[in-house]
Amino acid sequence: MNAAAIVWFRNNLRTSDNQALTEACESGLPILPVYIADDSLGGASRWWLHHSLQAQQSSLAELGCPLLILRGTPAVVLPELASSSGATRVFFPHAYSPAAVAEEQALDEALDAAVELHGFHDYYLYEPGRLLSKTGTPYKVFTPFWKAAVAQGEPARPVAAPKQVRPVAPALIAKLQDSFPARSIDDLDLLPTLPDWASGLREAWQPGESGAHARLDGLADYIGQYAENRDRPDRDGTSRLSPHLHFGELSPRQVWHAMHDASMAAGRHEGANAFLRQLWWRDFSGHLLWHFPDLPSKPLRPGYEKFPWAEDQDYLQAWQQGQTGYPLVDAGMRQLWATGWMHNRVRMVVASFLVKNLLIPWQHGADWFLDTLVDADLANNSASWQWVAGCGTDAAPYFRVYNPVLQSRKFDPQARYIRKWIPEIAALPDDIIHEPWRADGLTQQTHEVIIGKDYRFPIVDLAESRDRALAAYQELRSLLQSPAASPGSSAG
């Protein structure tokens, strides 16, 4: 049996600037591309994966190489596949969640010594764990991390897709399909069954490498305005590249250089610098997850495990359904449910409202986002929620409580975003729509919007709930500063 090279696709569903694919092609061995289904994804991510796999399968077919779709545990499937195919090398991209790291370790132990593993770091601009402080410890604050990363110089230039991929023999593919539980993409059951909740996702997104590049190419025209528009949910001022990056339809190197080159050509650097800083925040989140694998479930400041949360399922459900009575919060949550995505400024507002105004544990919000976001990245999601909750290493101050009314008046002044996602109050005038409960009876009758009927009253009072949050944080601070909480103290 002739030797072959397995290319294990994971978070790199693209053909351009794909180090694993490029190196496999340069090995001179015939290529066997494989994807092993992951059953742990949330609903929105599963929808995206279905279409991304279809696009990747088509791209590889154009290069003359089929993509084998399998289901199972990589540490079991890949050694068996290598034995059956005669593969002597496995090329793959590294992934950095705790489960993915354990998966790679198990694979390394399970593979025959004659099979070489070749892993590549191209999910982030720089490999997690590579950047350390001068004392050799992980950075715990973003700005020093960012400065250290920038000091490393520009990321390597991306490389083009191979012009042709030499596949293994068709007879071998047929044999493997008979020997393994090979599946079509439809067999993975990634799409929702009835009721079909994905119509909004289909309207909003074009998953796949070509859709990713179409979005990236369109950004060059307004990158100069990114800094001033990125906080405006009523404008198309953000990149919306996050799901494409999450599934590896674009590499961060491709995005970095496209934005950098566009700003150089236009002579406007402020927007590009603000955008590139977001790429470094993505790297920082991956850095935190690498060093602190409990990031998704435990506060990085251990004392916050004692925070006096107020578990309330009715509040949580109202927040999830966009029925809190605060238009900006509800608009964001409805946008999330309809499209699998939410504007970043609004993400901060809805997260702050959940953990501070409602005192619901941040883990509940993080779990909801993982299920409903098409860009549900474990590292970025976890780090961002901890930032808002004030329990991360690089956290927002505990006393920062985003006021959804002030935020909507500032960043959605004509209420275009609110009117799009909350049509039942769209008729209200600009000076009332941000606080519809303040509309008097005549205003409600004139515009045919009855508060309490067409749109609910607020579930909490902003001022009172803010005071309650600050009191809870102060209670925690007092608890952590008390002698009984000090190391070495004794009780009784």
C-alpha cells in the first residue's frame, strides 16, 4: 500500500493560507482530507458548520480531492484511518480549548510510532502560551499583552491556496467509505428540525470561504470609519468576520494584512488600528484560556466564587427572550435569536444587564451565547463575560454598570436599531422610544402602543437594581477583606 498523508480539518475550513493543507501538499504524498464531526456545538454553530462543510467540500472537489466526513473520537478514528489507508503523516491545525488539547494528547498517544503528527498554529496571530511577561508569567491584563504582541512585528504574510491537490486513489476512498461509518454532511443532522428557526441566519450570512472573502473584501471601503462607527448598532460599522474566523474560513493573518494594507493604501490608520486591536483581544482571550483552562466556568478571581448571586429563572427567561422592558437589551437579544449574532456594543450592555441589574450568574449568560451565537468561540466568549462581570484578570470595574437607556440614546439616537428589532414600539417618537414606559396615556393612544400590553413594563428599576448590584459587590469586597477570609486565619 502506498504511503499517504491525512489532512485533519478542524477549525481551518479553508484552502488558502491553510498551513496543514499546504505542508501536506508539499510533502509529495497523496492527500486524504478528513473531517471528524464534533457533537458539542450549540445550535447556531451547528447550522453554520453544515454550510461551512458544504463549502469546504466543494472547494476541495474543485482541487480534485474529496473530503471524507466521519464521526467519532479522533484518538480512535485517526489511528484506524492511518492503518487502513497506509498514511504515514497526519497534518492538522492546533486547537486550544481544554477538550481540544486533551484530544490532541490522546491522539499522540494512540498513533503508531511510524505515523508522524504535524500540528500547525494558525488559529491565532500568535501561538497561545508564546507571549509571557518579563517574569515568565502569563499576562493578565490586555494592554501589556497587546504591546508585547505588537513588538513581535507583523504576522507572516498569508499564502495562496494550492492550485491542485493530489488525492489518494479513488479505490482507496471507496474502501474507506465501506470500512468506516462515513457520512454525508446531511447525515450529521446539523440543521434544525421543525420548527425551522434558521431563516434569519440564512438571510444574514453566507458561510464558507468565499462568503468570508466577500465580507473581508467589502471592508476595505470603510475601514477608515471603523473607529467612529463600530459602536453604532444602527450602522453596518463592524466587520462581522467573527464567525468566519471562528470556523477558520479566514485566517487571522489574512484579516490582519487585508486591513493593514487597506489602511496604508487609504492613508487612514485610525480605523485599522482600532480593528486590529480587536484581533489582539481575540488572541488575548485564547492566551487566557490556554493558561487558565477553567475560564469558561470559574472566575479568574477566586474570591468571586462567593459572590451573592440572585438566581431567578423568570428574569433569566425574560432576558433570553428579549422581554425585559428595556428596548436596547431586548433588541440585542432578539437580534441574537434571529441572526445568531449581536453587535459588540450591545453584547456588553445585555451582559451587564444580566449580571449586574438582574444579578444572574455570568455563566448562564455565557452558556446562552454559546448556544445561540454563530461565532460561539469558547475563549472569547468566556473572557468577555468575565470582563463584564468584573471577575476576570483584566476586568471592567465592579462599579461599571451599563445603563441601557443612556447607551441607546448615545449609540442609537434615532432608534433605528430598536425599531428594527422591536417593531411593536416602532411608532413611538424618538424622545420616548428609549424609555417607552414614560409615554403618557395620550402618547400611547396616539401611536397605538400600549405599555403593559404591546410591550412590557421594565422587569427591574435601573437605579434600584444598580444600587443592589453595588451593594452585592461591596458585600463581597468586605467578605474578602475580613480576617476570616485571610490565609492562615482560624475561625472559632
